[in-house]
Amino acid sequence: MFITLVGQAQCQEYNHFPQLSGATISDVVEAMSLEEKALIVVGAGLHSQIATNENGIIGDVKGRVQGATGSTNGLPKFGIPQLIMSDGPAGLRIDPIRDKDSTKTYYATAWPVGILIASFWDTTLIQKVGKALGNEVKEYGIDVHLAPGMNLIRDLLNGRNFEYFSEDPFVSGRVGAAYVKGIQSNGVGSTIKHFVANNQESNRLNVNVNVSERALRELYLKGFEIAIKEAKPLYVMSSYNKVNGTYTPESYDLLTKILRNEWGFEGCVVTDWGGGRDDVAQMKAGNDLIMPGADSKRKAIIDAVKNGTLEMKILDENVARILHVIIQSPSYKNYHFSNSPDLDDHAKLARVAVAESIILLKNDNNILPISQNSKVALFGCASYDTYSGGTGSGEVYSKYKVTIAEGLKNQGFENDQKLESVYLTHIEQDKIDFPRPKKTLGKVRMTPEKEFSMVDIEKAAIDNDFAIITIGRVAGEGKDVEIEEGFNLNELEKKQIKSISEVFHAKGKKLIVIINSGNTIETASWRDYADAILLPWMAGQESGNAIADVLTGSVNPSGKLTVTFPIKYEDVSSSNNFPGIPERRPKEVTYEEGIYVGYRYFNTFNVKPAYEFGYGLSYTRFEYSRLKLSSSKFDNELKVEVTVKNTGKVAGKEIVQLYLSAPAKNIDKPSAELKGFVKTVLLKPGESQTLTMTLRSEQLASFITVRSAWIAEAGDYQVNIGASSEDIKLSKSFTLNNELEVEKVNKVFVPQVQINELKHN
Ligand code: BGC
């Protein structure tokens, strides 16, 4: 086994060299030749097959974990093992079958996608999921998980939104931190990505993002900052795009001044796969590891040191930082992975997590939950071919996925047989006519919907107790979503919803719509036709079972939206500037909406959304009372206490949100911003819980560009406690007597162009 090659036997052979296990990192670095240093900072290549060569290099991904995304080079003479890396975030992405031999399989759990994980709003549960996921990373012999995706959801058309957490940096940061803590509790590394402002797939490799210092600090960097400070991920992946004229892996301002000097990051920065152009600039910026790596890149670094354009001292620092994370890896510790994580146990956790976090958007007259012995007319291709996750590097190869149709059957529902057979034949035929690739990137075909005549719908309404329509949308890396047929429903989808609704309602029967999508979709034009709407996003391998758990009421849903559902796409503040110009292959994108992203825009400018940020219903009701602030004057920190009571008839959990309205005498500010959230325990009917959230000085502060500082303005602040960003239940004020300069930071990322930022006042 390769692991033992790097272990004791190799060490003895090379024991006249300082060993990573015995010597200091600086001794090891000092003993390395320039060529060896270049081997460490440049990965082993996209299709590396090297096992050991005369230099003692180990660079074989395929030999150890097939389907892993990349590896570094090992240098056994110094006791330096190779690191193996693989993708996420909705699980571990490796090949399930090796060398066509299916007697032993390597399936991974398909967990819910990022945006659904965030919808838990329960950092304890997220950490638990992270822990189980990280166990698979470790037990399959991977050192570094290339996840979570922590880019802010700036525009709902970004093809990778399903991998990300939220339009709000506080949610992204807290959720990301919990996920990283869970993963890293196994002793493997997490990689928060893509740092930073990688908010679209259109020309993601080259697009230049023009963004103000304030929007960058308050929104795009903030989530990363929170996760880094709270969870200490071992790795950060720089992004492909440029920010204000510089490729992020080549930005000293980003990777050294902000990430390391201001935030205290002590890990390793790795490029996105093939990211950046100038290898030497990357070393200087503090992008330690170039992935996946190529000989030409090593040569560029060696030449630069030889011709004096790269100081050896800088290269030494890059190498040292990589060695610092290597010594924390399972490979370094000679961990004997089992290749058999407890997938059954993880499947149970996945099911519970999904069921809890599904968002109930509508439930007129409490038609849900429904009895499991009912007959269901199940419409929509995604009911039978459910999208469990997105495509691209975020795809996970699980042993199975439970479709919605299967999930319903598993719980005793009787699905209309005729409809089922029509759909299954239709989907099968589409897959024969348009074979789907095994691994997908970019645009992916979705089976077009099947049209049913009024006669067929009438028959279904006679034969069944209610109807379900699943609206399906897949998305993935490399391609943004279109407005038409992506965000908007197509004519056939709209027509079917209307007809099915009218025919079933005429018979006193109800219609439930399930949204199985990686992106926000249009709902306002058709939602009146539905009695209930469920949003499970893309829910992983247990999709169908978890959705059925919610339909039957065996789980009371308690997820809430971490993004806004607008009425129309044009209502989104970035819609005039997405994906940039020229539209087909944008070279430039300018964030003219500034700090007004998501609910910060909708609430401040009074634009009515279809469903607001933070929204989500329950099968029970909650009453909020006794809002208390620890003081009416702010001094360093302030405790906020509130009591929540379950006043309904079934047990449930509530997500309580704290929105702060700050004085805006000196600069423009959103009407309120989320600064705290907490989920209750499962409250029985009549039961209550008192919850506490803490406000710290940094949460009062805004970024004042002319001063390059985070400043909390003196004045009155209002604490709003709500069940969503619009549904504010209780408010109370406190005062900050004197302005606080919370932190002075570097003057960096000055935009290269004039940005006409949106202003409210
Ligand atoms: C993606 C990353 C991924 C990497 C390796 C890139 O194209 O942007 O998210 O980790 O590939 O697969």
C-alpha cells in the first residue's frame, strides 16, 4: 500500500535527511532543493500516475482513490506524504466502482445540497452532518475535502447556487463554520471556496468583478471571514475570477493582507483547478499550492527563483505552509482507512436532516399533513426522476436515490399506476434519445414535461384523492441558469398546473406542488392554483423518503429560506448586471447594486417578494413574547432574550431571527440586517423556550470606505425579532452613546472603474 511506502520503511532509507516527523518544518524546508520545493507547491497533475520515481516522488491519485480530484507530490526522503483531495459539498465525490469491478463498491452518501443544509438554520445539526460526511472523507482515504462552497448568492441565476448557502453573509458564515467544524473533527481538512466573488458561472475563468470596497467587505468577504475565525478551516481555495482587475490567486491584498494578516488564517491557500495565470505572482500573493499542477508551472517557479524574480524566502514560506497542513493529514499520520464508512447510519441522518429542513412555502387551510393511505395523482417528470443534487464537481455518486414516487410508496401512498407508467416510459425514451453522460458539466438535459389531455386529468381526479406536481430544475457547474424555462416556468408547465388545479378543485380535491430545483424559481404567477407548496431544493439520496415524511406529518418541517423568492426576475437588484458585459461571454461585471443584495434590497426599497428571506411555515404556530435586552445602552456586548411558545397542536421547531436596524446618519444602510438566529428545540404544544442571542460590537459596525474602518455609528439601534425578514414579532431599542471604531483595516481592492452604486438616501 502506498501509505506504508511513505511511512517507516521510506524514512529509514532516507534517514540522513531531516524528516517531517522529527525535524522542524524550517529544517525540512532548508534541506530541500529548489526543484523539490517546486514539487511541493505544484500539484501532481490532472492525470498523475506516478507512484515512486528516483526522487522518491509519490504522485499517484488513481492508485489510491479512484475518482479523487487531485493530489500533491509526496517526497518520501523527507517523510512527506502525498495529499489526496476530493470534491463536495453535498458529499464526497469519488468513483463508486473501480476498474469495472463491482464486487467492492465505494459509494458515498448524497447529502442535501448546500442551500438546503443552510435551510436547517441549526448549526448543531449542520455540524453533525459535517461530521458524518467527514467520516466518509477519512474512511475513503481522502485528506482534503474541497468544500464547502461559500460564495454569496448574489443573483438567482448563478448555476452553482445550489452549492452555496445564502444571500446573507452571516448565514453563510455561521453555516459554513458549522459544516467545517464537523468535517474537520475527523482530522481531515476542509477547503472553503471560491475565494472570492465567484458569483456566476458565465466566463467564470476570466470575468473581472468590479465591486466597491464596502460591498466586498460587508457581503462577499464577510461569510469567509466568519467561517475562518470560527472554524479554522485548513484550506482556502482561491477563485478563478478577477476582482477589481486582479485574479484572486494572484492578489497579495486578498490572500496575505486580508486573509492572513487581518483574519489570522494559518492554513494553506490552493488555487481552483487551473485558476490564475501567473504562477510566480501566485507564490508572491500567498497562494501556496497550484492545482492540479503541471511541469510547466514548476519550471516557471524554478526559473523565477534562478533569475531573481521570485525570492527563495517567499517560496520557502509557501512550502512551509503546505507542510504545516500536511502534518495534520491522515496520510501523514499513516491512517489506515477502512473503505467502508457506515453508509446506512449516514442515510438515516440524511433523511432526518432533509425532512427537518424542507421549507413549507404554502399550506392553505392546513391541508398538509395528509393521510398516508391516500391515492395520489403524481405529475411532473421530477416526481419519478428526482434531482437529488446538481452537476459538475458538486455531483455525488451515491448507491441509490429515492425518488418522490418511491418515497410516497414506501410510506403507503398509492400512486396512480397509469400516470406512473406513462411517465416512466416517457423518461426512459428521452434518455434513450438523448443519452446522459455519466459525469456532467455545463448544460444538462432535463426530460421535457409530458402533456396530458383534459380527459386524462379528469380521470386522474376521479381515481385519486389529491394531486402532486413536481417542478424540476437541474443546474450545475459551468453554466448559469436561463430566465426563460430556468427561473420562469414554461407554457406547458403553467398550463398543466392550471388545468390540474381546476379539475381537482372542481371535485373538492387538493393540489400540492413540490419544487425540486437548485435555484429559486418564479412562483407568483401560479401559486394561487396550489393549496400547498413544498421546497426541498435538491435533497440528496433520501429525497423521496424525507419529502414523504413531511407530507404525512411524521416530521414537522422547520426549514426557512436563506434566499429571497422574487415575484419576477427583474425585481432582483443584480438583474441589470448579470452576468455582465458582453452578455455572451462577459469580460466585466459591475456590482452596481452595492450592498443591496437579496433582502437588504427588497426590504429597504420596499419591493414585495413572492417569499421573503427567512420565511417558512410549520404545521404548528408560535407565539413570541418577553423580548428583553440586557441593557438599554450598548457597552461591548448586549444580550437579547426572547421567549417562543408553541401555541399549535403538534410539536415543532422555530427559527428565531434577529434583524438589527442601525442609525444611518453618515452612510446609506439597509433598513435591517440579520445579526443573529437560533433554532428552538422540538417544542411540544404549549411548551416554550427562552432563547438568547448576543450582539457584539462588530455586528453593529458598517464599513466606512473613506476611513478603511468598521465603524458603529452612535445613536439608536433597533433589535427586531422575527419569524422572517418581514414578519417581525417584537422590537426594542438600545443606544450607543459614542461612535465605535471597531477595526481599522488595510486600504485594498480599490475599484479600477467608477461604480454607480445603488443608494437609498
Ligand atoms: C471547481 C471547484 C472544484 C475543482 C476541482 C473546479 O472547476 O470550480 O469547485 O473543487 O474544479 O474539481
